[in-house]
Amino acid sequence: MNVTLREGDEGDIGALMDVMENAFDPLFGEAWNAGQCLGILSLPDVWLTFAEAGDRTVGFALSRLLVDEAELLLLAVEPDVRCHGVGRALIERAVAIAVSKGAHRLLLEVRDGNQALDLYQGSGFSEIGRRRDYYRGSDGTTRDALTLARPIGDRFG
């Protein structure tokens, strides 16, 4: 799939929310609302990257820098284009930007059982922790969050 990556900002909240609505099943309680996204985008050292195929936005990654570590806050890919390299491209862009900002490690949290675990593990992430009952779905069921890390930058290269 031919995908172009571009950086985004608060003005792209409509595109971000369109992908978010399609990519995250409300059953699991993982999606953010527009207010949460706008709030984090207003902070320093936060960046947003979009993946586009033609004139269609097919994914995004939202990340931030915390001292010498970066965190991948959200990664979303439209369901019909998953497994075509979009998620991996967004992760690698997040890594490149994080390294350029001085990060030595990229962290993320993901719901235990999420299909994206295969993508993350295949991209060099490994589990370093677990938060019990972190996600509460629309059905009231709680699910654990896994904390994953990937070493990046000079310290590990």
C-alpha cells in the first residue's frame, strides 16, 4: 500500500476523530474523545502523525516526549487497511521523531488481547509491566493494560 506520512496538529481533529471512531471498538474503552486529544495536543513535546493513502486518512500516531523517554499514546489504523504496513510506518516515524528529541526508549500501553500486540512485538517492543483492570469496556468488563517498551536512540544502538 502506498502511504504518505504527514505531521498534524489541533486543526486535524476531525480526521483524527474519524479514524479513532472506526479503529477502536467501543466495547473495550480504549478510544479518547476530542477534548482529550485537543488537551494533549496543546502540550509541548507532543506530536501527531497521519498516514494517508491518496486523499484518505487511514491512520495516525499520537506521541509525546517525557524527559529522555517517549510514549506512543495512541496508534490507530482503519480496519480495512490493517496488515499493510501502515501501523509499522507510523511506529517507525514515532521512533525517528523520538530519537531526534533525545529519547532512549519508546513506551506504550495496550489492552491485553489486542490484535495490535503482534504489530508491537514484531516492531521490537517487549512487555515490562501490567496494569490490572485498567480498561473498562461498555459492557462493564475490565481488562488489563500491558506496558511495552522498545529501546531506541544512541544508548541502545
